[in-house]
Amino acid sequence: MLNLSRIMKGLVLLVVMTAFLGCASTRKQASVGEYVDDTVITTKVKAAIFDEPTLKMMQINVETFKGEVQLSGFVNSAQSVNKAGEVARGVGGVKGVKNDLIVK
């Protein structure tokens, strides 16, 4: 009876640990909460870029993963590349910016 109790406790512990590990996000996969946060950040960065008069008409794509924003697309000058990076960094929740914009 004592061994059966220990085995059951061990199984319960194993199930609980597996459940917690299953909820953890991996490097390539975001949790639901992180995905929602990233979507909000992406929307805010796009709005901030659109609100910036010098960037309004540029072809700038914004993607976010775990708070890291990636800018890609084409702009008219190196100043626009720098300005887009500044604007993105100024948005709340942004942990970092990878600026892959290309001057055309």
C-alpha cells in the first residue's frame, strides 16, 4: 500500500511537470500571450511609422517575435532607415529592433 501511494504521487508530479513544460514557449514558437503581445506591438509600430510624415509613404514591413521587431522593405534614404529604427524603438513593449530596411 505504501509503494502504491508513492507511485501515485510520483505519477501526479510527473503529469504536473509535463503540463508546465508543455506550456513553455520555445525559441521558435510563441505562447498565446506572447503572440497577442507581439501582434499589439506590430500594430503600434506600424501606426507610429505611418504617423511619421517622412515615413508615411514608404514600403516598410513590420514583424514582431517575443518583443523583437524586424523592419524590412524599401525606403528612399539612409535617414529614413535610421528614423524608422528610432520610431520602432520608441514604441512601448519593444525589446529590440532588427532594421533590415534597404535604400532603393
